[in-house]
Amino acid sequence: MELKTVIETKELTKIYNTQIAVDRLTFKVYESEIFGFLGPNGAGKTTTLLMILGLTEPTTGTVQVLDVNPVREPLKVKRFIGYLPENMGFYRDLNAWESLRFVAELNGLPRQVAEERIVDALRCVDMLKDANKKIEAYSRGMRQRLGIAEVLVKNPKIAFLDEPTLGLDPDATNRMMGLIKELSKEKHMTVLLSSHLLHQAQKICDRVGIMINGRMVAQGAMDQLAEEKLGVGKETYTLEEIYMKYFQEA
Amino acid sequence: MQGIKPIYKKELSDHFSSYRFLILFALIAMVSMITAYMVGMSISKELKDIAKPKFVFLMLFTSSGAWFSLVQFVAFFGPLIGLILGFDTINRERNEGTLSKLLSQPIYRDAVINAKFLAGLTVVAIMMASIVLLISALGLIMIGVIPGQEECVRIFIYLIVSIMYLAFWLEVAILFSILFRSVATSALAGLAMWIFFSFFISLGASAIANSLTVDANDNNSDALVLRTKIETTINLLSPMELYTDSTTIIINPMRKTTRTLVQMGMMEQLSMSRFSGPLPLSQSILVVMPYFIFLIAITVVFFAFSYVAFMRQEIRSL
Ligand SMILES: Nc1ncnc2c1ncn2[C@@H]1O[C@H](COP(=O)(O)OP(=O)(O)OP(=O)(O)O)[C@@H](O)[C@H]1O
Ligand SMILES: [Mg+2]
């Protein structure tokens, strides 16, 4: 079966002053998969996401998101991508309802639709009972979940989750990852997930891309990468082994 | 344009629920009451036994009573209101990480600054309108004179010009909040700008004019006129000067020109005063129009600066 390409970059490059943050990046993401975006700090993951989203202009190279060029039509792209930034902030004196309503209004949703989606999103991240509290009274985990809810309100075709498990306890991390998996399966959402938790990523990602120093050194399904790097027929492997192998080579 | 309305609504409700707004409002209410009281007292004393001159009501705004008139107050401290309302609009959102989230929604980037400017403008308009209404009401009670139709029109024009003046400073503040990451820096930059435009330019203007026309003295009237010309031209760069010039003419019909005449002898003064009736409204508007347009023009220039700066800026979370 031919998979539909959702995101495609060609020779995507971003240079800050003299530093190359993203170096001739070429990769594809297919429909309704979870693509794990891995790599050490400063590899250029966030920069790549920003370029795909049209928030940062690429120095050279092209991006296509569902046949739309984010440089030329950023609004169109932003309509079907939900983005959870790595250090997301909130308007602290709003509560969850107000915050989600604001997102819905920015997306031009009619009132009725918005209310339904907001209830759905809150139920999905299990926040209904805390939704009347002001955000300044939220714990880290609650904020993270509210962030996911804000993505869900848009009902996006694609979700960019930049380290959604940052600062969560192990149990909350598990639940967050479970939720992401569920969403991708139930809503057929394509998820681009950047994370440093390889063990978790291994469980839920369909394919991964490993980025080091701005270059994508590997991309593909995990068993395929394992075969390449760890030798044919290795029954048990961990993503960590693969990752470290690439990391040492680089 | 998509995005303006929700952001405008949110900004406005933020303003109204902030302590900053409450304190500013309290401050303004106090000032209006003080001015109205001061001026009201002195006017009713002065007018005790004489026939009421035309435009008594306008004197509420121009006559300086014990310390200052409203027009002077707004010219001097109005900029601070604009600056306070705008100095942290963009950089606060940037520092709190809400800006990248906001801009990842399907809205035009300039919708953010447009909406924020409009919200600030609304607040400024409400504040100025309430000052003027408050003073009028108090004045009505204290001096017991009802404003004529022309006076109402003049007060209305004064209100519009004042709102534009504050809007200019609001725009300056927004520009600095885009340019500087740190809230304290942008506040300081706004303050520096205020001092520069309000005081430094007018001081500098006379210094420059004096040094350019060293040979000016009582016997060299050409040079004296030139000196004044240079000075007024440089002064036109100062919003405070523009504002004071235009508002005094609108609200003080006895003044006919924004310029001060040079070299007035005794006889000249006498003959001048014989013809000093009030300037008709249409003429006042004509005199003021260029100033008003210039005020709008410099606001637009600053708006363009902030637009360009904001569109080119890298948006990252932290
Ligand atoms: N505004 C900027 N100016 C200059 N260099 C920048 C700027 N933003 C990012 N960089 C550089 O670009 C590179 C890539 O950064 P990026 O944030 O994309 O990394 P990352 O893979 O997301 O890292 P992390 O895992 O720590 O989030 C880094 O080396 C960083 O120093
Ligand atoms: Mg990152």
C-alpha cells in the first residue's frame, strides 16, 4: 500500500549568523504515523519544527506540508498543524475553559463547534474537573495536559509535540505517551514527536529520525535501523542501542 | 482580518482587570478633580462682578488655576499613560512563552500588534473621555455655565487630538516592547524617548537656533526671524510641541497663531489687542489641521517601524 506523504522537506537548511542549526535536511513523514524526532540537545529538532510550521524562515531548501508551502502560505499550514512548543507558556490568569476558548476563537471556530470540541479535549486529557481553576494554580503535569488539549481543540491533521513529557513523573510520562498513541490511532492524526526518552519513544513510534548536529543521520522503522546498525537478525534491541551507535559515530 | 477580534477582546479584558489600569484610572480621576476644583474656584472668583466673557467653559481646560491646567497636564504626563499601557505588550508574551503559541495559530502576525494597539487605543480613549466628562461635569456644578454648541465641538476636537497624542506614545511603547526582550529595558527606553522628545528637543531647538544665528539682535530683525523659524521647525519634531500648539488653539479661541511674534513694541501690542476677537471655529480647525496630521503621520511612522520589526523577528519559545 502506498502511504500518503504528509510532510516532505528537501535540503532544508537554517543558518543562524555563522552557526548551521539545520543542515540540508531531507525527510518525509507519512499519514497517521507517529514519527519520533530524536537527537541530542542542540541538534536542530525545534528549529526544524519551526520551519515546517512557517514560524521561522528556512535559509535554503523547501518544505511541503500536504502540498502547501509554509513559507508562502503560513496561515494555511497553521490551520492543520497543532503545535505544542517545548517551553509552552500560558495566560496565567485564565482558566482552562477560557484558554481553550481563546484558541478556538483564534481558529475561527463557530461557538457551538468550539464548545463541543473543548469538552471533548478536556475529557481526552482528563482535565474536566480542574478546568475551572486558574492556570497559575496548575502543576507541571496539568499544564502539559492542557497544552495537549489546546492542540486537540484545533482538531489538527498533524500534531507537533516538542518534548511533551518534559518534567513529567514516570507515571505521568507513561500516561502521556499512551494518550498520544491513542490519539494517533483514533483520530488518525499524524504526530511528530520530539523526545529524549528513547525507551518511551520506542514503544509508541512507528518510525524515527535521528538528528545530530543538524543532519538527519538515520530515518526509518526501528527494526530496519536495528538491522542496519546492530547486524542482521538481532532479536532484541533497544532504540537506545541504535541511538548510541549513531551518536558515537558522529 | 482573522485573529484581531479575539486578541482585541482578550487584551481589553486584561486591561480592565489589571491593577495597572485601576491605579491609572484613580490617578486620572484625582487629577481631573483637582484641576476642576482649582480652576473652578479661580474662575468663579475672577468672574464675580463682570460680564461673563465668551467661552468661559473652555477656561476650565486652559486656565491654570493654582498650579496647572488640564491641557498642560495631559501634554506633560499623557505620554506616561501611553507608555505604561504598552511597554510590555509583546516582550511579556515572549518571555512567558505565549507568543510562539499564539503565532502558531492561523492568524496573521500583524493581527497581534494591530489588536494590541487597538485595545490600548480604546483604553486611552475611555480614559481621556472620562477626564473631559468629569471636568465638564464638575465645572458645570462649580461655575454654573452651560457650554455652547461651539464649545462642545471644540472640546470634542480637543479630545480627539489628545487621544491621538496618547496613541502616539502607546505606539512608541509597543515598538520598544518588540525591540527589547527585557521589560525593564523597554520601559526605560520609553522614558528616555519621552524625555528626549518632550524636553530635550525644545531645549536643543533654541540652542541650535541660537548658534546658527549668532548675529541676531534687536537691530537685525531678519536674523531674529530666522532664529524663530529654525526653532519652530525643530520643535515640530516634538510631539509635545505639536500637541500643545494644536490644542491651545482649539481650546483657546483667543489665540490665533501657534507662533509667538517677535519684536513687539508697545504700539504694536496695543494695536494687536484692539483686534483680538476670538478665532472662528472653522479657522481654528484650519490652523490646527497640519499639526494634527503631522501627529498622525509620526504615529504611522512608528507603527511601520514596529510592523517591520515584528514581521522580521525570530519567534522561538524562550
Ligand atoms: N536564535 C538563535 N540564534 C542563534 N542560534 C540559534 C538560535 N536558535 C537556535 N540556535 C542554535 O540552533 C541549534 C539548534 O537548536 P534547536 O533548538 O533546534 O535544538 P534542539 O534539537 O531542539 O535541542 P533540544 O533538544 O535541546 O531542544 C542550536 O545549536 C542552537 O544553539
Ligand atoms: Mg528543542
